[in-house]
Amino acid sequence: MDNSGRPIVAVITAVASQSAQKELMLGIIEQAKAFGYDTAVFSNIYNMSQENENLICEQRIFDLILSDQIAAVILDSEAFVSHSLIKYISKLIMKKNTPVILVGEQLPDFSNPAFFCINTNDCYDLELLTNHLIEVHKFSKIDILTGPKKNQISENRLEGYRKSLIRHGLFPEDNNYFYGDFWLTSGENLANRYISGELELPEAIVCANDRMAFGMLRTFKHSNIKVPDDVAVVAYELSERRIFFSPLLTVYRRNRRSLGKKAVMLINSLLNNTQLPDINSPPGELICGESCHCHADAGVTYDQLENELDMKDYERYVVFSTMEQKLTAAKNPDEFAAIMGEFQWMIRNVQSVYLCLYIDWYDINPASSLISCRNIIPLPDSCSFEAHKYDFAAIFHREEHPAVYYFTPVFFGTRLFGHLVLRYNKPDSYDEAFRTWTKSVSTCLEFLRMKNDIKYLLSCQDLSNSRDTLTGMLNRNGIRHAYKNVVVNDSKALCFIILRVCINVTSSFTSEVDQKVKALISASKAVQEFCGCNDICGYMGDHTFVCIVQSNAGIELLCSTLISIMIQHKEYMDLFGINSVFCTGELCSDLDFESLFDTCLNRAKSYKHHLEINYSMPHYNEMLTLRNSIYTCPELTFGDGLMKLYTGNLNSMRVMYKKCFGISFHQDCINARISKAKYYLAVTSMSLTDTAEKCGFLDHKYFQRQFTASVGITAKHYRDLMKT
């Protein structure tokens, strides 16, 4: 129960916009308001009659019933068709320690002695429907089409038909009843058997639900079998599709609204420890049409027509609106919610709409239990606020009086972004147009996520056959093609080099999107600077560049040169630092592109694993900051410059530094200067003397000796190798 003492009754149903569910909802909501209860309805958007992996994500909307603020649960047990979803919901409600009321047939998966089950009497209702054919229309040859064999609902409805015939002395035979699947095709198939002459056409046919009857009516009409002149057709249950078939079907409507009221009355007694109310099955009513020689009930028909016309209007509003175009232009969730608010009028009769997104909704696998909520309707309380996903009171307590709140999932494929919460002050529910509306919202929210996700920008490379749109370099397809067609210089070795950038192990969302874009563009410039005009380079996506270089410098020297060039690109280094770059390579020989790439990529993955270990070391981040400084400005490590970089105890620093990087601080300072020298030698025509001075060496001869000792070749030889 919530903190205010106003109980919350949870309702679990499938596709709350459908007519049968709506009837039940109206009864529940009306009675809940009378008792001062809030109603929280949890429903999926798609009727999952078939198992569909792309829709599994939406069933997580039902996880919300685990909230401790829920005082009781009503389950519309017959609303669900998917076996996997039935099992999923069953596991959830078994965890509840609150009253659970099943409305409809008690399916095996929902069997629990602690649950209360209330239902209409299908057997009695079918008996009354069959009585109408016998007593009013004097039919004696009557067949029945029920649901699947051994299904309790099917057998109950069949039994009502049998009781009526027996009571009237018309003993049914096995060839008078048939099993179907509660869908249109069952009615179509049975109708075709009559039409073909395989079965003798009776005077009347009872269908155990209206959808099978619709299939039968349509098939008879196409074959010039006149209903009701040649055969009368009646059905159990009433849905909104009735007005689309001719002749207008005579149906027996289940009293689901009364069931809803009884369910809440039962909950009220259980919560207040009072005497349980009468929970006998409420009788339904016959709604006459023209399919059995009766005159249609004009009032019911008019109400259905008016409702359908209203629905069609709203469906057109959604289809012809510019909401999708405007939503795709949104730059952030606040703008997105504001645009949604411009089009909230397309949700009929709603009082408020909350967009509730997990605070990490943009991640591949959102793990947070916190949601950010926004009332999209421009009101004084439309500012966003955060709450736990189970804290319904954060929304409900904004209203002084009890209301009904519909929770529907906002998702795209396997990504659950959050949910929408619709508030109605009067007994009401959303309609089919809202399903289209929320589908558009989900799709546009995924577009917003992709716009703000660097991985989306990287995937845009596929918009060009050979060029990456972010960097302008060859993309994956382009560089593969280039490798396949490269003309090899016999005097040089063909080398395959990969550069992995933006490696970071501290967070999967380390920086803003624009920073990642800047870093990648900076890295692409370094790669192109390394390859020049003669070699091949490209961007593979996923922060990985490939260079196909013809050189006799050797893989190790080529990789160290590319790293040296990267280090001098300050924009990248300021954002990610030296530890975020890894370079490796292979001699091409006769190896195919994929083999070379996979070999190098595996080394990059090993490097990241190595980083993960290093990050756990004491003082690693502190030492890493120092290392970034000496590689970007190695000249500062001469004389008193070091004191500006590190103000702590220098002896302790040197010990920590070697533990972190496996190299002494002094030697790494030398390496940093040599790295900068490689950059000048490889990409400029600067003299050796000037290069030495730029790198902090006062004596150019000492610089050359130091370079040869570190690299293994003279500075002049190195320049010759890199320039040819």
C-alpha cells in the first residue's frame, strides 16, 4: 500500500484497448473510485498471439507489479494467448504477498489456492443463447463450433449448448459439434465444409465466440449462402468488429463490467477484513442482430458505430500528423517530451501523460531502477523528476482524487526505454489510435538515442559504398577492396597496421558524444599523416583504424611511429590520454584481410584487459596523469620543469611510476623525447639540430647518440625509412 493510505489496485491485462478488456476495466475503475482506490493497469501494446523475440522486451512492463505499493492484483486471465507470457506473468504474481483475483477461466499456470477466481458462467450463457434459437425461432437442427479440444473454456461452452438441446428433447450427436481455435479461420473452414456438401447445412449454428462467427459469415456471403434465410448464425461475446460484418451478428454479451466490479468488492473486503460479498457469476445479455431473423438492437449498434467513427477519426489524426517528423528533430529528452506534449490531444480523453525513462535509457542494457518522469502536457507540474520505478506514489500523489493510470512499455526491439503512464479521472481507457501513437514515440526515441550515440555515427559509414562519412576515410568495405587490389612493390614489405583509439576501461559512457567525435577526427588526421599519399588507410568503425603500408622499416618501428604521431595530436590526447591508444601490426604475406584484422584485434583486446588490471593498482590514475604530461610536453622534464608536473615526494613517485608502467620514470622521459623526435623526423623536413632543440636536447650530437641507442638506427636512417 502506498504511503498516503490510498490503496493501489493493480490490473494485469493484454492490450487494454480491446473491447473485452475495456468492458472489464470500466467495471474495475468505477468500483475502485467508489472505494477511494487508485487503479494501475499494466498492459502490453501488441497482442502476442505468436512468439516473437522482438516483442519479448515489452513484457517487462509486468515487472512493475512487484511494487510494494500495490495493495491487490486483478488478473484478466483470458486476455493472454502467448504461453511464454502466461508463464512469465505467473512467476511474477506468485511472488506477490497481496490478494490476487483472477477474472476469467482459472488457467493451470495461474492455479494457486490463495487466489480468488471469479468468472461468468459460460455454460449457462451458452445454454441461454441456444435456448433463444430453439424457443424463439423454433430451430431443431443446430450445430456448434467451439474452441480447441480439451480446452476448459471450449468444453464449458459446448456443455451449455448440450444442456439446452437435452432440456428441449433435442439430443445432440457427435456430428453436431466441431472444434476450432477461436479465430476467423475456424469459422471459414467449417463454412467451406458446409458449402462443399461434406456436411449437411443445419438450420442454425452457434459459435463459441464472435471471431469464428465473423469468418463463417464472410465465407457464406462469398458463396451466396444467405444468413439467416439459409442458415442462422449466432455467437458468444461481443467485440468492436461486429459492425464490419453482414448481416449484423446476434451475440450473447458476457457481463465483464459486473465481473470487474465484483473483483474490486472482493478486494475491498479482503483488505478491510469484512464479510466477503456475493461472487456468483453475473448473467450476461442477448444483443439481437439480423443473423437469426431478429431485429437488430438499434441502441447497441448505434453506440458501436459512433465509437468506431470516433476511433477512425483519431487514427487519421495520428497517421496524418507531423509528430514523427518533429520528434526526429529533437536533440534531447526535454525537447522530445515537449514535442510529445504538442500532440497529446491525439490520445482521446486523457488527463495527463507521463514519459518515464530509465536514467540510463540510452545504454544497451539499462540497469538502473531509477526513472526520470516528465508530464508531457504543459502544466505547472511538467518539470521532470526522478523516482524509483516501483514508486507509483511519485505520480499518483500529484492528484488529489483517485484515478486510473495505464502503464504501457516504451521499447524498440530488445531495448526497454521505460514506460508511458496515462491518467484518466473517469472510467475510461485508451484506444487503438494510442497504440499507433506510442509506436511512433518508441521509434523516434530510438532515433534520438542513435543520434546521440557515437556508435550510430560510426555505423553511418555504410551510407557510402566505400567512404566513412565521419572521417572521410575508406570504410570497412573500401579498405577491404583496396587491400585486395593493392599493387605490391617487390622491394618493400607489405605491412598491415591497426590503431585502436578511445580505449577506456573506467566507463562505457566516458565522455560526451561531441568529444568522441572530436577525438576520432583527430585520430583520423594522425593516421592520414602517418600514411601520407602513398599508403592506404581507413576507418573500420568501433574506434579502429587500419593502415596498409609498404615499407622496410619493420612492424615495430612503424607502430611506434604511428603512436608518436598520435601523441602529438593534442586535441585527442587532452580527451583520452596516452593509455587509450594501442597499435600493432603484421606482415601481410599471403594472409587474407580478415585473418590479419582478427589477429591484430585480439591483441588490442588483450591490451584492454591489461589496462583493466592496471587501473586497480594504487595511484595508477595519478601516475597516468603524470605520464600524459611528459609525453605531450617532454621538454618540461628537464631541470626544474618536473617540479611543475609533480609536487609530491619524487622518490616515492619514481617507485610508484615503475610499478604502474614497468619502466623507470627517467627512461620514460627519454622515451617521450624520442617519441616526439620521431614525429618531427617522420612528418617534417626539420633539420636534426632543430629537432633536437624542439625535443629539449641542448646538444644535437647527444640527441643523435640517444636516438640511435633508443631506436636502434640513426636519426637520418630513420627519416629515410619513413620518407620512402
